[in-house]
Amino acid sequence: MSRLLLRLLAGQLTRSEAQLQWLRSAPRRSIIDLSYSAHLMDFQRSSIPSSMRKLVATKLSQNFREAVSLQTVPVPTPGDGDLLIRNRYVGINASDINYSAGRYDRSVTPPFDVGFEGVGEVVGLGLSASSRFTVGDTVAYMSPGAFAEYTVISAKNAIPVPSARPELLALLVSGATAHIALRQLGELKRGETVLVTAAAGGTGQFAVQFAKMAGCHVVGTCSSQEKVEFLKTLGCDRSINYKMEDLAATLRREYPRGVDVVYESIGGSVFDLAVNSLATRGRLLVIGFISGYQSASGLQPVRGSTIPAKLLQKSASIRGFFLNHFLSDYNNSLRSMLELLTAGWLVCKVDSGERDVGGCFMGLDSVYRAVEYMYAGHNLGKVVVELQNNRKL
């Protein structure tokens, strides 16, 4: 018999005093939302399994298959301010390889979770998080560890969305990168010419649209006629299939005074061409250099020794963009893009692997294939993987 109960029976405490002391002494803990915690059921009355699958980087390598393994682990429990998300779709990014290679944070050592973005339903949450969310809410998020059937995220990082649509994943990293980079670093002016490399890709599709919204003439590079046709639907003024046309010769012939802004994500020889193509007071925005990510160094060689002279001759500039350095702009950017999407003014093209030889990207196993598909340049828009979490574990 507890000491508190003995004091109550002895008349040393009133019932209300005993209840108050018991509440104060009870251990504080996070909860899985009370609406279903007693039954371990989620909002659709299906069991939350005791275990799940996720992708974990077990060694540092630019070879994603070599670096990352598929593991079965317990389903995590959310902390006080956290949400437990059942992922429905996860997004593939070129930077997934850089992350698994340890290039973003040299202090991070394996094993660590991978994947940056997901959308799904809230199936569990901590007590503090329940002030803003409830079981059944649909959220999108940008947070490490998305390549998993269930992910715990801070409620502060959750973005409420109407439904678990794969198109929303296109906005989180790819869309935000184009939106913020062009606004903050591009300094676009109506009538300027903007060159977008890999224009039919995950982030290129948005750079084309935002440059057109700014009243610019847009030139987009791509690798197939199918992509040329897609770029036309986005309003791209000149689409160049570099496998059919000489890109350098085409730019010299059709844009002899150069281009005012380049949105560049390929690197190597394409970066060199971009430098050479700048107009007076042109701005080259380095979004990435995907052509080198699969190499040991992560880079492709460029003609760096000539860059200072070329920039000086044109009063031009090169500006690097890394989304994590612009997070203060992120919420406003995402809000603006969601408004454009809702109004039907923004296209969010996603590629679920329908044209891949292995078929659509379904389940965590297909993340490997989706990464390779993107690096082969086959994607049209943002690459997404659909997760199926209804299996019995």
C-alpha cells in the first residue's frame, strides 16, 4: 500500500489533497494520442505495427546502393513535441547521394537515416504537439530520415496540407530552391533572358515557371524531345535538346549578347558554357553540379583559371545557393507556392517511374532504382516514391 494512500486513510490528507499530490508525483511522459493509444490503432482502424523498414547509411559512399541498406527496426515513439508520420510518398533529390557520402556534414558518421522529404498522415503525437495537430492530420515535411515507413518529426517542422498528394513533395526542396534562389540571388527584371539547365527536372521546371512569372524570356536545356514538349507547356520560350543541337553554338547564334541569368545545376562543361554565355552584369546561380556527384570527389573539372578575367570583363557574378542558408525565407516561399498551386497557376510535375523498365516506384525497395533513374537523366519532373505501409509485420 502506497504511503500516499496510508496518509489518506489515516486522515492526514483530504481526498482532493491526495489527488493533487498524486498528479504532481506522476511521471511526465509523451503520449501516443489518447484517441487510439489504448488500442494501438490508428485513425483508420488499422494496427500500427511493432516494426517497420527504413533506409540507413551504413558507410560513406557516393554509390547509393553501396552506402545505404534496408533495415527492419521498431516503430519509433514520438517525444513530447513530436509527430509520428506514416509516410505515403517520399521525394528523391540529387543531394541524397551527397548526404550518404558524408559531404554535407563531415562530423556525421554512419549509421544515420537518409531521405529529406515526405508527406503522410499523423498516426501518433506527443502531448505538446497535440495542441496543434491530431491523429489523422495530413502533413508534409522536410527533415532527415524520410526514407522510412514511419518517421518521427518535430511538430515545428510539419506543414499541414489538405491531402497526401505527391505533387506537394515537388515544392519542399525543388520548388523552394528555385523560388528563393531566383528571388534573392537572381534579381530578375522584366525582359531579361534566363537560361535554365536541366529545365525539365525536379527544380528546373520551377525555375522556368518563376522566371516566366517575372516577365523574362526563358531558355531551357533538356535531353529529349519529350522534355522539349513538356517545357513548351510551361511557357519556355526556347527549349534546346542538347543531344540534337549544339548548345554552345545555339546560344552564340540566337543570344549573341549573352544571357542575364543562368540557373545552373549540372556543373563541369555546362558550368564553363554558362560562364561564357553571361551577358554584361549577368548572374550565374550555382544550384548544384549533379554531373560530379557520383565521382569520388563529388566534382567535375571546370576552367577555373579563366573565371576571374571573364567575370571582370562583363562585371558579372557567380552566386552559390544552398537552401539551408535561406531557411528564414522558407515558410513565406512555401506559402506563396501553395497559393499558386491551389489557384492552378503552378505546375508540379512528378515522375513515379511509369516509364522505367522496372515499373512505378512503389515501396522502400524502389528508392535505389529511383535514385539511379534520376541520375540517368530519365526523369520528367520531380521523382517520387509511393510507400505501401499496410503489410502485416
